Amino acid sequence: MFDRDKVQRTTAAIVAALIFSSVSVSAAVGPARSLETAPAQVAQVQDADRANA
């Protein structure tokens, strides 16, 4: 028969691997999502002659 300790270790390892993989995927997706929804910013440079016109 199966050794109960081995089955518990295997199950725990599978659960831990699923948790770690989902955490790493969400850590990678989080910053990508924040960049895609950020508004585009355009830099503007003013000439010295026209700055206070």
C-alpha cells in the first residue's frame, strides 16, 4: 500500500508549488496592469521668450 507520510508530503509539495506559482504570476501581472492603465504623459518645454507671455 501507499505510505501515508509520503502521500502527505507529496500533497503538501503540490499545494506549495501551486501557491508559489500563482504568487509569482500575480507579482508579474500586477506591475504590467498598472502600466497599461496609466495615462500617457507628454513633456512640454517652454521657450524663455514665451514662458511668461
